[in-house]
Amino acid sequence: MPGPRLLVLFGSQTGTAQDVSERLGREARRRRLGCRVQALDSYPVVNLINEPLVIFVCATTGQGDPPDNMKDFWKFIFRKHLPLTSLCQMDFAVLGLGDSSYAKFNFVAKKLHRRLLQLGGTALLPVCLGDDQHELGPDAAVDPWLHDLWEKVLGLYPMPLDLGVIPPGVPLPPTFTLQFLPEVPRTCSEEPHVARTDPQSPPSELRPFLARMVTNQRVTDPSHFQDVRLIEFDISGSGISVPSPVSFPPPMAFPHSFAAGSVVLIQPQNAASHVQRFCQVLGLDPERCFTLQPQEPDVPCPRRLPQPCSVRHLVSQYLDITGVPRRSFFELLACLSPSELERDKLLELSSAPGQEALAEYCSRPRRTALEVLCDFPHTAAAVPPERLLDLFPPIRPRAFSIASSLLAHPSRLQILVAVVQYQTRLKEPRRGLCSSWLASLDPGQGPVQVPLWVRPGGLTFPETPDTPVIMVGPGTGVAPFRAAIQERVAQGQTGNFLFFGCRWRDRDFYWEAEWKELERRGCLTLITAFSREQEQKVYVQHRLRQLGSLVWELLHHRGACFYLAGNAKYMPAEVSEALTSVFQEAGGLSGPAAAAYLAGLQRTLRFQTETWA
């Protein structure tokens, strides 16, 4: 292809940044631009001085932290000795993906943009600030930003006069060719071929540890609307242990360890009924085996797929067939459709003017990719097998706060899982892939193994024995605080203050007996808010205001750290508002001074949050 080779580098924690980067790669090829798409830590960063055109796509995690697969790049790019003319030949743009419910919204993208300018790079555009909280998701900001980006890029590197943009109705070549084998070979396994049970290397996404599920217990009352599970895994033989030495924040050098605030990542599978339906709609034989061959030299085969691989393994363990599809899904389906009626509708849904229609059809009711295929049967029946890996992203691992400490439960790892199920205007209830899969597993019926690995989370707890901690964890947000309390009690640390909220004392009060026993021993101060037990609803933020003098005493005079975990929708903002009121009423601060005090706590990591949508 003529012109420069555009480089797209991404830092992704949950896969969204990678998806956006792959979209950039497709759009570049439609504009006749050569394009490489790589994770930041897999790219030799010293080569940046030779790159003329780079787009950085990066998520922000935790308390303004870079994703795991760009941490090495992050350390390098902020080295103080780098010459300020290092990147003077490079045109760049930064696309950020974040969540505006966090104080450090898109912090990584903003900071990277400033650093690239410091090193002499030329910004093509202001930084893009994608927001998970927007009704249309990050695309609300990404779509117009990409429109402006391509105008800038094509202004610098015009396409040849005899060539135009490859229109949306024309498919790009498939990423892989797929060759079916005439018979099932002995090596065509349906088991995860990279799962491990030896502790020689740390468990990871490519080599997860197959942990035995010990218990899967519902902890909400049967009359309660929400099914919440306490699930315990046996991690004997994984090599996962308590980090030592311990520091604040914990070092990243303990890949075999977890401490309070860590998360476990679990690789789920599609339900057997969905796999069967998918194969029926697309006319696939689940027992057939195939091999993959990349079409371009710098594109590797997916490392999570065995070679050869069965269709059943591909669909059940790799393709995300029950996720809500993105715009690119409809764009490629339109290219493949033999039905004029279906093709016209797919083109409308994948067009820029059709985004409101796409939101109404797909995003708002949370319609799955499998359900879309059922709505477009002629198109689905015509999808060539080699297009499956272009149509469907891989199933992403799901992260859960670890709800136990190895100091209290040696060789065990516990999580608190709310089984996601809700109704939209569609007939079938919406179900979370991972939580529903976990809930369906019954170790009482036979051995159950779940692929998992651990990594540091967004919360880090102080190790100084005299530093109090205030933990606000309504609902399942209490999970990381149980791990923290168990760990701190085992280490002889007192000054543990827990604000817990739920609907009913007798229906969803998680670990009530455990908290009461710790209170009796003088290891915990528990403050509860049962929102439905009185006419006026009472939440954790109300308790914070009521105990404002205590909160101010702990934060201002005793140097406490404040932690918040739970749903991102309203609660974090309301807790921050309650704290600001406490600083004014109990601390005597003015409005601006109270806001500055809260910002100071966040800046020094004495106020940390872990929230989810």
C-alpha cells in the first residue's frame, strides 16, 4: 500500500482499547494505508523515533493507572533523561478510554498526550476522551474524533488519485484462512490447551491455573430478587501466595501473589445451548476440526486457540457470541449478506447517521450478537467460517475483587458474585456471561475446574499498623474490604471502620456473623445502612453524614485512608458529596476548601475507589 505505515499502539485492560485499535486498523486499510496494530508492551519503544505516524489508544484503570500491557512503555516514556527532541519527526494522536465516575477520568491518555508533546511530537488532534458512562458508550466521542483524524491523516498523506476509499459495502480480505480437516485428528482437543497446574510460571491469561471449585453457595435469601454467590476455589499448587515483603502500595514484582485489593480474572465459556444455536444458525458442524493460517506476515494466530481446533472449542471457549455487537459487526455482515433487504438494514445500522437506530435496536435492549444473527437469517447462513474471527471478538476474562485473605484462608480464594440477570424490552432476560456460567457450576455433582489468574487491583491498603481505614462498600462492593479486614486483623491491625449498605438485614446482609464476631473482639467498627427497612431510604452516604465528626477525626487527626467500592452509577458521586459536607460541617471548611481537601486525599491515594458499571 502507498504512503506511510500507520502504527496503532494500545494499552488495554478489558479489551475495549484493543477493539478500538483493530477498528482503526480496518479503517486505515480502507483508506489505502498500511497499518500495524500492537499492544504497547509488545512494541520495541526505542523504535518510536523512526515512526512518522502513530495513534495511541489507551485505557485508564484504577486510580489513574495504565493498563497492565503498557506499564513497561509507561516507565520508559517518562524517563527524565529522554531528549526533548526525541519524537520531533512523529505525528501522533491519543485516543483515551475511561469512566467519568472516577476522579482521574482518562488520566493516562491526558498525561501521555502531554508527554508526547514534551518529547517533540506533533499532535494531529486534541486527545479523545471516550466515556463508558455515556449512553452510547465510548463511541459517542470516538466516532466524531475518528472522522476528524482521517481528514488530518489524508491531508498529510493523500490517497493515489486513481484510488478511493474502499466503501463499507466492500469487504476487506479476511484476517485468517480456515482449512477444515477431512477427519478429527487425535490432537484436536476441546480442553484449554494452555491451562496449567504447575507453579513454575505465574498463572496468566495465556496460561491460567485450573482451580478446583470447592463451594458455590447462594448467600442471599431465596426471597431476595438478586442471586449472589460466595464461591471458593482451591488454589493449592498454583504458586499463588501472600506477597513478601509487603509495602504500600504493593510492588508489581509478585505475579504469584495476592493481597487485599487484588482481583482474580476468570475465563468464562458460552452456554452449551448458545453454542448449539449458533452452529445451527450458521450451518456449522461443531465436531469438525480446522487449522488457521494468517493472511499477513505480522499477524499471529490467536494464542488461546489450539492448532488444530474444533468448531465446538472455537465457539464455546473463544468467540464472544453473546456480547452486544459493535458497529463494525454490522458493517462486515452487510458486506457478506446475499439478501438485499437484510443488507440495506445492516448498512443503515453501521452508518454514522444510523447510530441512534443502532442504539435503539442493539445497545439499549442489550441485544446479543447471536440474537442479531437470528434476526438476519439469510445473512447468517452465508457467513463463511473464515470470517468468524473477524466478526466476533474473543471472550474477555472477567475480573472479580478477591473477597478473602490467604492469611485467613490458606490455599483458598473466595469471590462474591452477583449473578447478572435483568429484563429489557426483549422477551428473554439478559444474563451476564461469566456470572451465569459460574452460577451453573455445581461442585457437588462432580469435579469442577475454572481457569483463573490474579493481578493487583485498584485498591492498595496501608501497612503501617496505626493507620485507620474507612471502607465504604454497599452490596457486593464489600468484597475487597472483607479481604482487607481479614488481612489486617491477621496482622494485628485495628482501626478498621466498615460502612456496609444493603436492602434488608435478613436478605442480603453479607457475612453478618463474621462482622459481629470481629466487632465483639474489638477488631472492627461496623456501621450499617438497610435502605428498605424504614419509610425513608437510608444509604451509606447518609451514615457518613450522621457520623461526620468521627469521619473528620479519623481523616484529619489520625491520618486515615478512605476506600469506596461498588456500583458506579450514582453512589460514588453521592459519597463524595457527603464527604464534602462532612468537611464543611465537622471540619469547618468553606465549600472550595472542602473540595480541595477531598482532591488532596485523592491525589495522595488516601481516597481510593473501585467501581463498576
